Amino acid sequence: MKEELIKFAKKYYDDISHPLAVANQFPEMSDEWIVGLFHDILEDTNINKDFLFCLLTLLGKYKLFDEIVKMTRRKGETYFEYIRRLDGIAKKVKIADIKHNLSRTETLQPSLKERYEKALRILLEGE
């Protein structure tokens, strides 16, 4: 099942390295791993919500649909409004996402580093 999910994700993401790095911060095939793998799929691919819901339903993981949708910033929502509304699995995955983004020092711009560090503080400590 894991290999099938990765193969599926590779069809849609231009580069699967980041989603896979986020997913791999969690136990394989856990709910967090699946949400991590698909955390950017609605923003970065042509996958729509209906297709994603059908895929998750086929996997018996339809309950993860809301968590993946939460990972997508809403129209008109500021970045920090988005960060503050995250909870549950989406919050755990966003923490892993930010940690991975911060680890990519070769391409991390100072302004993004500050933004990610502030977001991580909010998610870990509440602000």
C-alpha cells in the first residue's frame, strides 16, 4: 500500500521529495504519514477535493480528508491566521512541514526563516 501511495503521489507532484520528507517524520502508513504525503496536494497539483475524497475513501481513510483540507490555506486568510487555526493531525503535520522547510538551509531565504520560526513557536507554544 505504501508504495502505491508514493507512486500515486509521484504522478501529481512535480517533486515528491518534500512531501515524502514530511511524511517520513511519522510511522509509515500512520494517519500522520498519509496526511504528510498529501499535505500540499490540493495547493500544488490539479487534484480536486472530490478526487482526493474518493481516493481516501478507497483506502478506508476518508476521515483524513478534513485533515488534508485543513492543510490548505483558505482564500483571504493570512498565513498566521492559517497557522493559528490548525489542530489535530493537521497541526502535527504542519510542524513537521515547517521543520523540514527550516532544514533546507541552502534555499531558505532569511524572511522565510523568520516566518517559519514564528509559525513554529505559535504551533508549539500557542501565541
